[in-house]
Amino acid sequence: MTARLLLLCLATLPLTAADSSVWRPFSADSPWNQRIAPDAALDRASPDLIADLASRGPWLVNIKDWSIPVYFVDADSTPKHDVGDSRPGVYGRGFEFPRRIPIPDGAIASPPVGEHSDNHLSIIDRKKGLEWGMWAARQDAAGRWFTGLGAVTDLTGTGVAPPWYESPRELDSHRARAGGFPLVAGLIMLDEIKAGRIEHALAFAYDHCRTGLFVPPASTAQVRQLDAVDSRGIPMGGRIQLDPAWDVEHSGLNRAGKIIARALQEYGAYCSDYAGANVLYAENSPAAVAAWAGVLDFHDLEKVFTPEFIRRHFRVIDMGNLRPGQNLTVPPPYLLELALAGQTGRIRIDPYTRTVELPVTHGPRKATWRLHPKGTTLSVCGQTLTGDTGQLDLGKAGNLTLTAPNGATSVWRLEQK
């Protein structure tokens, strides 16, 4: 179908039309497929985080370059390739040797092609429910494929990998995106726009992602790029939302833009990667790029979603505890979780500032905690504790000291709010 004919067909569809036959990856209980609750709490830092996001420019949609080409295949009949590692030994779950990765003839990784490009490539078998996702996917002169990191994801599950510190092999928590997400997660697909609905959260990226830290559903924060630092920005896994009260129908957005805006209101978008601008992602195989012509353009959201608009109409959903990534500049040991039985308020942990904000408590309380690395001990108010549970007297603010098996220590400030 030509791009012009596709556009004419799209124009005949009502905006609210939804085609239940449109394929959607992941299980119904996946974070990617969960609507944001009407009473969802906002992060206390939401105004500052959104102001910083807005300072990076308007919303754009990566299509032709720096996005995700998706190839749907029958893995049983697609040519298999012994994909090599550009970085020996660096690969995720499912890319163990010997490798036989299904890549169709003529597949092309995302442009621009080069040493400093993402060159993502997503191969999906919908019948098997699998994605073979690759970052820095390239072919050499002899036609052999290589990848900087490849991983297989079960698309019938939640699409969420365990945190890197819970995987026996750390790289098994990695995917081809910086936040540990599958490539197809959050991607705007042509079929969805044709159907008139996007029934999942989107993926976004920008240059001020808070590096070294992440929150679920992200599983890792292992790279440091662009202007990212530990002390500022939305971490991998942070979820933003367009104000549900904003009038999409009477906006200046085109049809595709309105569909995207409604997804941002209902499902939001997760911080997934680094980019040189505020971007969302639309599939960009050569066939998809041709079909997007006249339907969705790189600049279509920019006309309405300006920096001032972002400041006024976007917010960050409550992120809870921040988790330490592998490249956090503050070294371990880390406090991962702390919970008091019967508490009336949330405990908030920030591994970068090493602060623990507590609800007001009186006297000793039964508590559970998790530390990294394993074997780390916890000392507070004169007590030295081992294991993952015990009695903690947090009636008064003070310090909590962690001691790792190798003798390394870290001091965490306890604050009552």
C-alpha cells in the first residue's frame, strides 16, 4: 500500500475506533499494559523533574533515525545466524552460545549506521511470543551479524527483568535498552494508529535521565551518556503522564498525535533510554518509515507539546525508592529496602544521597530490610544486625551503618518527615 493510500484509509477511521485484533506484547498485568489509576500519587519532586524535562525542548517522535525497526518472523523458517559479540562475553539472556538467531534476509538495523549509533534491531515471532532484541547490530563485509548486546524476551510475560543485583549473572537483567527494557516495549506501532488506539505505556528518552539509579519496571542503569548525572533528572523506569483533564480532541494535534496523547494520559510513558532530545519512538523498518509518510512526522507533537506545555501539563508518577545502578558514583554497600510493620507512611530511600526518610515512629518496631551485597550487616542505634529481618529502634533520627563482607562501609542518614 502506498503512503498516500494509507493516509486516505486512515482518514476514514473514527479517532476512538479500537481494533481488538491489534497485537499487543506482554501479559495483561505487565506494567506496560496497566492504565494509571485516577488517584495515582504524584512524586514529590514532580514539578522540579518536569521543569528539567521541559528545559530540554519539545516532544519529538523518532521515526526515520534512532528508533526501533521491527521484523515479524516465523522463527522456524527464518534464516538463522551465529551472531557474534562486538564486546566478547557481553550478552543477555537467550543469547548463550551456540547461537542461532532468526534474522530475515534484508533486515536493516536502525539508522544512522555508525560506531556511535544505537543500531537497534527487534526480531519478533508473535506465535512463539519471543523477541530477539539487539543493540549495535551490524553486518560485516562477509554478511555476518554482530551485536553489542543481544537478549531474548518472553513477550507472553510481564516484560520486566529482575533487578541486576538479583540475577546470578548480572547481564541476564539487561536488554537492548539502557533501562533493561525489551525494544518493542513502549513502541508506537503503525497498526495501532490505524486502529485508533494505543493500549499500552510508551517509552521516552532524553539527555538528562538520572544516571546510576533506576526504579521498577526498569532493571538496570548501567551506562552514562550525554548530560546525565547521578543528582538530577528522571531515572530509568520513572513514569510520566499527560494531565488526563487536558482536552485532546480540540487540540492542534493531527489524528496520530491525538492517539499518542490519549496513550500518554491513560498509560503514560516510562523513561527507557538516553537521547539528545525529548523523544518518543515509532517503529522504523524501511516499510514502516514509508508508511508513516503523511501519517506521523518527527515534528508533529512539537507543534503543541512545547517546553511551556510540558511544564504545565505533564507530571511524574510517584517513584518510591530509588534503586542503585551499576555505575552509581556512590559505592556499595547499599540499602535496597526497609519496611516497618504497621507503619502509616512510606519509607523513601535515595542511594545517591544515602538518606532514608521515615514516617514518625515511637519505640522499636519489627522491620524487614534488604542489603547489597549479600552478607552485609546493618548497625543502628547501637545494634548490629544480620539477615533480612529483626527489631529496629527507629524512634529517633540518626544514622544507619552498613558493612559489607569485604569491610567496605556506608553511612545512611535517617530522617523523620
